[in-house]
Amino acid sequence: MKDGFVHALRAAAALVALVLCAFAQSAEPRVTAKLSTGVAKLGEQITLQVIAENVADATLVPPSAIEGLRVGAFSGPFRESSTTFSGGRVVQYLALTWNAAIRPEKTGEFTIPPLSVKIGNRVAQTAALSLTVVADLQGEDLGFIQVIPSSKRVIDGQPFSVEVRFGWDARRTRFNYAILSLPWWRQLEGTVENALAPSGRPPSDVYAFIDNERFEGIEEIEPTTLRGTTFRTFRMVKSFTPTRAGQLELSTSSLEFGRVVAREDFFAFRQSLERAEQFFARGEPLSIEVVPLPESGRPFDFGGAVGTFSVKAGAEPRDVTAGDSIKFKVEWTGAGNLEFFEAPDPEHQEAFKGFRVYGKTETKSVDRRVVVYDLAPLESTLQAIPPLEMPVFDPEAMRYVRLATPPITIHVRPLKDAKTLEAEGSAERSARDLVDIDARAEASESLPRVPGEVLLGALVLAPALALGVRARVRRRGDPNAPAEKRRRKARRQLERELASAADARGRFEAFCEFLGARTRESREAWIGRRFERGAQGGVPGLATPLAPELERELERELASLEHAAWSGEARETDRGRLLALADRLIAGGL
């Protein structure tokens, strides 16, 4: 018996180790590189940083020499790891970081090639980086750039926005281009990016780029007065949700601006725009502190909701027979992590003990969360759907509060020839749930004896198995899950792939990849797809059907792209039109 107990404990420990190892390695390794600034003065020292996330061990391959740049030896790796409980889930962060000093030895534009990091038996590479070195930052009086966060201190799980404002002296009417160097724009470590509705139309007389890629998401706002000068002003906004506590570093942002003369090839920036006047301005780096959710006062049923929310509810139908379905619709709106928290379950609230919950459907966006519960009243004595409660951490009040829907009056008629509908789980329903099948176990003359060691081992392993299953199930709601990350990045990925597509087929496949990511399908699912007309609409897999005119536009565009891809026609596709259609599809529910 003693030996069996020891073996069972060893098996449980091994299983727990395997579960934790699988959980720690569930996120894909990611390697990134960034510069402390994208525009530097001659002789100024800047920092090159390489970060390998979700890996326990890796080796940085020393880069080759870059003419005109003196790259110092890399220090590191510096290890950072943390495990936190956020939004009802365990979040483990692990990263290795290397740093090197770079000192420019001449002016010009430099490309730092991709850096390689060995992770086990494979090699991962960072993206290439661009660096502009100038003799002096002429232009501080003619232009400006500001990075303005909605708050410099946020709670883990609390969405925040970062607004970039920039511009130039309004009297310089011939200035017509801006290149923004924003090292944190594409990826801000420790966050997930929130989708935002497209901003206003970009100005037609200004070429705008982020890291030398054309960017359409700027809008012109009212002029700004700084230092006694009136500046023509533009803005763009990003929204993020932090996934762990700590400091978020937004390194120095830079602006190159002036006047260019356009040539025929509009989309290839380096070949098509010739600088006639060139100036530079830089903004200040900043940090945003992410503080963990307080343990004190945290409700036992807290599902990770962080923000300032309001809630409303409705129900249809409200005049039913006991056992009939009622669609109980609850809508939360406001500023917070509406896409990520765990919606409350009526079955876990005492007030709903008179109802059976058959399931729910959900739709999510950055500013709205709607859950429709399928309820059935069990007794004719019920007169209302009770308040549905949800605990929320209010970052403005810095405390946990409970939101509750208002009670909704209903009328429940009794079943014909019955006084009440039996609650689920009663003995008779369990034994004879199907009238023509006897669900009771047949008697057996003798049952096999289970050894005590096996029973003890099963009891010890059960918690570890439950932990593993729970971790895997909870990951389905993790905003870092691959499918959700792919969906959020679909619009930005489409913009990059369209810019690099060499032919019509490449553009067609890029658009199909965007559609597949937004509908959580593969790219191939959209190649050759034909829409079905009828009550179900033409695009399956959407919580909110597309408007008919938008659906027809999507069908026409897909047919046109497909024809160009497979017919061999040398036909140019308007990249701006595809991106605009993508924005309308996202706004329409895709």
C-alpha cells in the first residue's frame, strides 16, 4: 500500500509538471527588434533592442557590420518572467532581451537587416529596421510631434488609447509630406491592440507614411498654437489593452516633414517622391504604468471586467407557458475591456434558481458587448426575470462594484394538466428521461474489485487533471489566443500584404487571408466561395449579418479579384479601394 501511494504521488507530480509546461509554452515564440528612435543626429548614441518572448532559452546571432553605423557588442540576455491572474485566467510572461549601442558615423538613410535568434533547432528573424541620420534636427521650430496617452497609469485589463498629433507651421502651405518614425506603433509589448472604427478621411494634399509605408489613417483637426506659432495639425489614434502589470515603454517618436515632388510610380515611396525640402522634429519618450488588479475586495465571481460600464436588458417574449424559451438580452456599453471579460452565468446566481438556462450567444466589440441568454421559467409563480449581476472593477473609483440589470416583468402560464414543470435533475427525470428507454443500470451478480492503490492514485491525479482541463478551456476566452490575435491583426496584415503583392493573384490571396482571419476560417475557405441567397444571408459564421448592399459589394469584389488572379490579365488593383472595403466590412460586423 505504501509503495502504491509513493508511485501515485510521483505520477501526479509528473502530470502537474507536464500540464504547467504545456501551459507555459502554449504561446508561440515571437522575436522583435526596435530602435530607441528612428531619426538620430550625427554622433548621437541610440539603442538597438532585440526581444524574444515566450521562450526560456535562446541565442542572438551577432549581426554583420553596417557601413556608416558603429554597432557595439550586445549585452544580455536579460531575463524577465512573471505569472499573474488576470481576467479569470493565469497569464505567464517570459522574455529575453539583448541591448546594443549604435553610434552613426555619417548622415544618410540606413537599413538594419533582420537579426537572427536561435530558439532550439530553429532560427527566428526580426523585421528590418530603418534609421535616418541627419547633421542636425532642423525643423524643431517649424514642426512638432506629440504622443498623448489617455492615461499614464492604467489597471491590468483596462483599455487605453494613445493619440499621436503632429503638424507644421501653417504658413508653409507647400509642405505636403510626413514620415513618422514610431518604434512602438506596430507592436507594443505587453498589450493587445483593439480594433477602432476608421477615422475621418485623410487629407488629399498630404502624403503620410509610418516607417516608409503609406498610411491612410490620419485625419486633419483644428490648428494648434504652440510657442506662439499656429501649426496645421493632424492626428491618429491607437487603442491597447494591457495583458500584464509593469511598465509600457513608448520610445522616442520622430517626424520628418517638408515638401516632395511626386513622380509617376506613386506607391514606391523611395522611387516616386523626391524631397525638395526636408525637416525633422522629435517627441519625448514616455512610460505608461500598468498596475495589477487589487486582491482586496475581489469578488469570488469576478470574471475580469475592468472599466466604467452601463448595462441594459430586455426580454422577448414576456408572456409564456412554463418551460417556454425567453430570449433575455443583456447589453453592456462604456469604456473598458468589453471584448475580454467572462460574461456572468445565470445558472450560478441564486436569483435564477427558478429558471433553466439552455445557452447563450454573444457579440463583442471594443465599445459594446451583447449576450442573449436562452431562459425557460420552470414555474407559473414566477413574475419577473431577476436582476443579472456582474462584478466590475471601476478604475475611476478604484474599487469593485456590482452592475445589475433591472428586473423584467413576465407572465408565466402553467402547463396544461400540470401544476409545475419539474426542475432539471429531479430523480424521476434522471431515471426515465426518455419514455421508451430504461436508463437504470442492470443489476450485476458481481462487480470487479478495484484495488485501493488505483483508487488512491485516481484521487491524487484528479486535481491535476482538472487543472489541465480548466487551463485549456479558459484559453478559449484568452485575448492572446491565436485565432483572436489573427483576427485583430487582419486589417494591418492586409495593408502590408497588399503593399508587397507582386501580382493580381497575390492581392487576391491577401484579401482572402483577411476574410478568413476575420471569420476565423482558413484563407482557402474564401477562395472560390459562392454566397447563398436566402434567409440565412450570404456570409456564414457572422454573429451580425452584413447589410445586403455591403454583401453584394464583397461578392462583386471577390469575383473581380478571382478573375484577375486566374485569367492572367495584367490588371492593377486599387489598393486603397480594397482597404476601404475592408474597413467597411469590419464596421459592418465582419
